[in-house]
Amino acid sequence: MIFTSLVFWSGLVLIPFIVLLPDLIVKAVKNTVWKSITEAAREQEIRKSDPGNLFHAQDYRSS
């Protein structure tokens, strides 16, 4: 009887999504606002541009 309940199946899908959503939002904001030099270099490599320019920028500090 429980496996035919719409409440059970919607809870099985929605509860994990709702619980993990704040973690995903925090991680996205953290990686966007407080970016490390490693993350910035990875983004530059994905964009196919030279990551060497990051080492001369004043915005990033080595950790």
C-alpha cells in the first residue's frame, strides 16, 4: 500500500533534493565569490586562455 502512495514517491524524490539544495547553493556562491587561484586557473584552462596571467593579477592570493 505504501508503494502506491503518491506522497511516498514524491517525498522520496523531493526530500533529498530539498535537503541538498542549500549545500549546492553555498558551494556555488563560495566558488563564485571567493575563488581560489586553483579554481581561477581551471576556469582559464576551460576557456582555452593562458592561466599565466592570473599570477600577475592582484586579486588572487596563494593559499
